[in-house]
Amino acid sequence: METAAARVAYVRPRGLTPLWAGAAVAFLVGALVIGVLVGPIDLGLGPILESVAARLHVPGVSSSLSPTDNAILWEIRMPRVVLGALVGGMLALSGATYQGVFRNPLADPYLLGVAAGAGLGATLAIAYLPEGLRGQQALPVAAFLGGGAAVVLTYSVGRSASRGRDAVTLVLAGVTVASFFTALQTFVQQENADTLQQVYTWILGSIPSSGWSDVVLILPYVTLASAVILAHRRVVDVLSLGDDEARSLGVDVRRVRLVLVVAATVGTAAAVAVCGLIGFVGIIVPHAIRMLAGTGYRALLPLSVVAGAGFLVLADVIARTALAPAEIPLGIVTAFFGAPFFALVLRTTRGGAA
Amino acid sequence: MSAVTLDDVTVELGGRPVVDGIDLEVAPGEWLALIGPNGGGKTTLLRAIARLVSFAGSIALEGRPTATMRRAELSRLLAVVPQEPSTPPWLTVGEYVLLGRTPHLGALAKEGRRDREAAARALARLDLLAYGDRLLGTLSGGEKQRAVVARALAQEARIVLLDEPTAALDIGHQQQALDLLDVLRAESGLTLVSAMHDLTLAAQYADRMVLLDRGRVVADGFPRDVLTEEAIARHYGAAADIVSIDGRIAVVPRRSLVRNT
């Protein structure tokens, strides 16, 4: 006869195992180091570490970098790497969240049209808001409104076409909505060609080298959205059983889904507002983690944040260096890796629900 | 007090009453089998009791109307074993059974020791303790079914609804599953309401049978009184003999070369 204590040992949620958490953090740290190291000017790892230590007021260490190099490190490379990490973590987390709440392995902020909607919202804000209101703070809000409209539209079109059961239908609906919103966005952009010169590059997806202001701009949205989603990580596992089963387990499905979709959309919109349309991060990262760690959402969601951050920092290094000194739009880099990966996921999914 | 009380319950789907003015009382500790032809309203009635579909009339669990309960409260009283449960292949059996503790947890809380103990008890009852760390994707159909029942037990609800609990199982596993439910019912005083297609099995295990046709109760009573050749002909459109072997009833279909309608 086993004791109750012995029995309990058999029943534990794996949650975040030290192995995978450690692997994800190591990946992120490695990506951050590479992101800061690589660039047209070789700063060297040692001097960079010294400079970081000096900033952290470690006694007895002073930066050996020249003032110019220090500026390159702290005003160009660091903010860009940090912004890439924030955006990548957010997009991966949003993708995994959409996959859980829509029970659809193919859901992704880009494929659901959320990113295109957010792009339209942001473009409209730049083009038509009066000068005084056009300040940076309006961008994430406008992007959220556009992204929210897109996700509602995609979900209702997909549902009416297949009662929401077919994974591929939702993606087709998303592609439709995305094309429509992109068409509107392009129209607005052409009409205002004079004020929107920079919109074209932005919409292709890139991490701006504009110092810390963009980091500061999106940090509150990304932090809040991630905190809300991560707090619900156990409930996402329940939702992944389907509406009826989640309800019969006592979950207020409609409310929880609304909270999660709003959070994922807010986070995506903030990311799009500064970095444009970067696709496939929400597909590549969560699915790669599933393949490696084979885990429920409880662990998948936090792992997605960390690995997504590292992934986008690395993708940005490729975008900066592949054709240096020219830059490839980051959205092109992620699509280059993401599209084949998506095909692979599509093959293994066969249109079924998650 | 009745475990489940239905008072004039009607469910309309697409403008058509699928469940039509049903009154029903289920006693505590009773095993009630809902039988009837496809489209008779069995599944919809179970869904109404679990408040998964909107209905007119009133349904009470242990005397309290479900309409005014919070979701989690309802789920602490009543567990559901669906016909086609989804079993995400990436979850372990232990994790899956722990999901049964959801109605006992706050919205954002994690499982505590009590929850892990309840899950361990449920696993032990279903002989699944050694499977705690196995992934659901690696289980056979019968093992999955046991995991689903374990999840319902971990919920520690006194009323359990089962929709075709044996549909996916072979005869041996059907018998095992139903024997097990019978034991659990006796040990824990569970009230079971199950929708079943297999009339012979239903007659073996249920105390009471309710025959639903076109959303109405057309017969209600002991299995031997409900299962008559006449009732089966009329409500299922099937020709069958009812035979009794040592007091156990079996429904034996009769092959007809010419079908008369």
C-alpha cells in the first residue's frame, strides 16, 4: 500500500523544467551577446563587458571604449537589441496564445491579419491625425484598434465558414482580412506619399535604430500584455481542451478568451507600431519549442517569450549583416525562415484542431 | 433531495425543439441510463444539465437551480465525461488529470498539495498511477478513456454525466469501464447519468432507464420494463428480441430480409 505522499509524487505538472528554462535563457543570452557584438564597427566583447560593468557601477571598472564607441554601444546597438528582444518575445507569446485560445496550431499575429490591421491603424494615425495628436503615444492605440478590428473580423469570417473547427479556414480568413487591410493601408500610403515616405520601410518590418524612445514607448504595453497572458498560462491548457470541456471544468470561457485575445492583440499592436509587419515569429518559436520540449501551454508560454526574444535578435543580426552595409527588412528575414517552417507545420497538422 | 431535478426543460436548436418539456428526477446514488434513437435528445439533455446549451424551464442540482450558479460552483457539483474528449498529446496523464482540479482553484492559482493528492487518488482508483508521467499521445484508446474518467473523478463532483462512455471501446474494455464506474459509484456515492447506445450494456449496469424519442420521455423505469420489443420497434424502428438470461436482459437484433415500414 502506497502512502498518499508517495502517490502525490506521481502527479505533478511539469511546468517549466530547469533544463528547458535554462536552455531558453542560454539561447537568449547568446543572442543578446551576438546582437551587441555584431556591427560595422568591432567593439570587442571585453570592452563591451567593461562598459556594461561600468554602467552598473561595479567598483574599480571603467569603460575602455572611446566616447563614440560608447555612444554606438549604448545609443544604437543596445536599444536595438533590447527592442528586438521585446518585440520577438511579444510576437512569439501572442502567437502561442492565439494558438491556445483558438485551438489552432496555425494561428499567428501575422496570419490572423492582426499585424495588417495594426499596420492600417498606425498608418491612418500618421496620415490623418492632426499634428498635435500624432505624437508617438497615439500610434500603439491606433495600431491596437486596427489589430482588434482585424482579429474580430478574421474570427467571425472563419467561424461562419467552418464553425471554427477547421484550422486552415481560420488562416484563410486571416489571409483574406490581411489582404484587405493591406490594400487599404497601401491606398492610404499612396494618397499621402509626401508625409509617409518612411511608412514603406516601416511596413516591411524592421527594428528602428532610434535610441531608447521606442523601447520606452512599447515597454508598458508589452509588460502588461505578457503579465496578463503568463498569469493565465494554466487556464490556456484548459482552453485547449475546447469550449465545452473548459466550461464543464468551471472556466468562464468567453471572458477568459476575451481577456487573452485583447492582451495578445495589445502586445502585437505595440510591436507593430514600432517595428512594422514581422511575420511567422508566432509560428516558428512556439512550434519549435513544442517539437523540442513537447509541452503544454503552462511551460510553452513562458518559454516562447524567452526564445522568441532571442530568435528575433538573431534574425535582426542577419537582417543587418547579410547584405551589409545595406539592411534587409526584418520581415523578409523571418518570412524566409518562417514560410518553409509553416509548410512543415501545415503538413503535420492536416487541417485538424490543436 | 434529488441529485438532479428537471422541470419542464426545453432546448431549441435551429428553431426546432430537440428536448421538449422534460420533467425528470434523479435520486442520489442512482445510475440513470438515457437511451433512445439518434436525434432523440440524449446528448442535448446532458448538455442542458451541464449548462452547456441554453434551455427553457429549470434544472436544479441537489435542490439548487443551475441557472444562478457560478461556473466553477456548478463544476464542483457536476463533472462531464464527453463522448469525444480532447486529449492534447503533449500533456502527461498527471497534468491532464490535474486539469480536473480547475473548478477548485482560483482563476489564476496553481495546484497545491490538496489538488495533487486528489489527482493522485483519482489516478490510483483508475490504476493509472504508474502512467502519471506518460504523454497522452502514447496511450491506447482504453487508457485514454480511463484518464478522462480520472480527470472527472479528480473534480470531486458528486454527479457525473457520461456521454457514450463506451462508444470507442472494445467489449472487454467496455465491461471494465462500466464495472469501474459501478464500483466508483458505490464507493463514493456518485450519481451517474449516462447516454448509451448499447442497450444490453445499459440494462446491465443502470438502475433505471429513460427512453427519449424526439425530445420527449416515452418510457421511464427498470430496464426490464423499458426495454420491450414493442418499444424498440416503435422508437428505434428496429426488430429485436428481448431475452433474459438469469435475470440479465439482452437485446438481440433480428435480421429481416424484407423491411416493412
